[in-house]
Amino acid sequence: MTGILCSIVKEEREIVQTAQTAEEVWREYYIPLLGEAQVSYMVEKFQSAQAIAQQIADGYTYYLLEADGNVVGYAGVCPGDGYLFLSKLYIRKEERGRGFASKALALVKDTAKERGFSRIRLTVNKGNANSIAVYKNWGFETVDSVVTDIGEGFVMDDYVMELVLNT
């Protein structure tokens, strides 16, 4: 496997690339889990180019993950209350299983340490068994369970998972 390039999303074209990747990944992965209507709503509300640009303006950092000149996925983080929140970590279907997510997590760990955080938190859909297993394998532990109303009659039913970093 070649190296992965993790660049911070800043320019409009990078935001658009991230949003296009988000729509592709979300539709492929989440429609069987959440249904077409909720996925369409969530992509527009949270992962459209406009939403991503606003999140960046609000303090999120997005990383575009590339290998061999192709976008393989993306990640997004933002500061939480005493932790770095891993808001997004998505890899395109054809690129999964090649170590890209692990490399992205290493970047997130470095980012957390650089920003003075000793913990990383994330939320994961309770029905997302594959991702839960990956996070547990990486050392994350479930610390809470939350149901969040996201509007239009939809909710996110998630586990909150946390990784304590070695200092």
C-alpha cells in the first residue's frame, strides 16, 4: 500500500470533494441501516458542501484522505469539553480494509495530543456493528448512550465511545 496523504480541507474545491465523498459513502453504507429518507436528510444537513463549510467556520477541522492521487475518505474533528471529538471518519467502500482508517486515527491521535487532549470521543450508531467492532479493536470503550433529535422526525441513536490516549 502506498502512503496516505491527509490534507486539511480549506479551499472550496476540497470542501466540495469532501461533500461528494460523504454523499457516496453515506448512501452506500447508511441507507440499509437508517433508510433513504433519513440518509438524504442527514447528508444535506450535516455533510453538504454548505454544512461542511459552516462546520469549518465553527472550529471543525476536516481532513481529506488521499492515496495514489485518489480520495479514499475523510475525517473531521472538533474540540469538545476536555476531549477531541472525532465527528467523522469515513472510508470509501473500495478502499476499506487497506489500513486507511487506522492511518487516519493515528492522525487524529496526533491532533489530539498537539491540542492538549488526552481523550478522543466519538458517537456511533448503535446498529453499526462493524464500526463498533473496529473502534473497540482500537481501544475505544463505550461510556454513554444518547438519542439526539436531529429534526424532521429523525433521531440519532448512538453510543458515545472514548479512547484514553497514552501520554
